[in-house]
Amino acid sequence: MKNDIYVFGGVFTTGSFGDTIKVFGADYTDSYMVGAAYGRDFTDIGAGFVLGGVTGAAIRFGDDDDTSGELWAGVRLRHQGLVIGDLAIAPALTAGFSAVTGPTEIERDREIRYDGDASLLGFIGAELSFRVRQAPNVELVYQLHHRSGADGTFGDMNEGSNANVLGIRYRF
């Protein structure tokens, strides 16, 4: 199973990456995203780790936001999972780049604060996936979807935006 399709939806937060990872304590906005991503595993690098690539697209919208699109691509390092009974829990991290057709309200505020441009930023997708032995090709996935200026490296931005997203991944 070298390929996967991931369909998801989520909500943006006002906080940083560190604040957003506190899923139940995050300060959520009225801005949302829905999207899909395609992933492909390239090579097994040992100790349960697999190196691959991901590309995705999303629509971003909300009460205070103009609807915008986002495209991203990156390299993914994932673990095949820790098995506990019939449940496998697998972490993964994708790092790459993200381009948008327009900023969210939070990104617009941060563009003003940093005198930056959120059009092209770094992308980090930190995730945990859950699958059961009875359905090994289907995973429930939580991902922290992070657009980052990497402390001014991209777009003269520190932080872009963060969203907690939940979705389903099918491996084939």
C-alpha cells in the first residue's frame, strides 16, 4: 500500500503551533478549511519508518474571511504504528511549502504585524493516525495543519496560520 488519499475538514485557531496542539484548550476562530491530499510512500528506511511525499489542496473560508485556496507539497516521514491490541497508532510529520490564493483574517493580521506576505510559506503537517486491524487500509487522522514563516525565512513572517483538522485516509 504505497498510495493514500486523505479527506479532511478543520477549524483555524488564533494561537501559535504550540497553542494549537492543545486541541481542547485552543482558541478557535470562525474560519474553516476542507480539503484532500494524495500521499505516496517512496522507501522503507527501517525501524518502522517510511519516507514519502504528500501534495494537497484545500478551500479556506469563514465569517471574517474571503474564500481562498491553498496548495501544499512536502516530504513525509511516518511510522507504521504502535500496535495495541487491534489498534495501531501512527505518528507522521510532513514538511514542505504552502501557497494560498489569499490570506485568512489571522494571516492578514500577521502580515501587517510582521510587514510580511503569507502567499508562500513553509508547511508542517504533524499528525496521528488511528486504524484497527479489521480495516487496515482506513485511518482516522488528526493533523495540526501549520503554515509557517519559519521565523522570517518565508514571506518575512513568523507565524502564518494553524488549524486542527480531522479526516479519513484510505491506503491502497
